[in-house]
Amino acid sequence: MDVGELTLVDPETGQTLRVDTGDRHLRTAFDAAASADRAALAAVFRRLAIRHLRLSTDGPWLPALAKGFTRTPDRTGRPA
């Protein structure tokens, strides 16, 4: 999403980085990196049989959270 120019600050070092969210190449690279990160995390959770609830701030997240905790786990411990 293009929201213009952002200035990001590393809270530990104070280093700043200016990012132009209008740069399509930057957005594509970020989307690819974020997607790969999510896939790797999901693979680790599957391997360890850890329940994984995906929440989003795009809408109401509380119903999804409640549903994830109330679903009956199957014999592997994963939600049915």
C-alpha cells in the first residue's frame, strides 16, 4: 500500500531509514520477504504441532482469536 514516505527509527540504535512506499519494487520485495517469513514460521509450527492462529488488523481479530481457542483439538492437538 502506498502511504507516501515513512521515516523508520530503530529504537535500539536510533538509526533512521527513509522509505518511499510508492516504490513498487520496494513493495514487491517486502511482500515477497514477508510471505517467505510467514511460510517458514507456519512450517515450523506444523513440524512442532503447534496451533497457529492467523490474526489480522484488517478487520475484527477478537472473533478469530476466540474461535481458535474454542475449537476442539483433534488427536494431534491441532484444531479440528
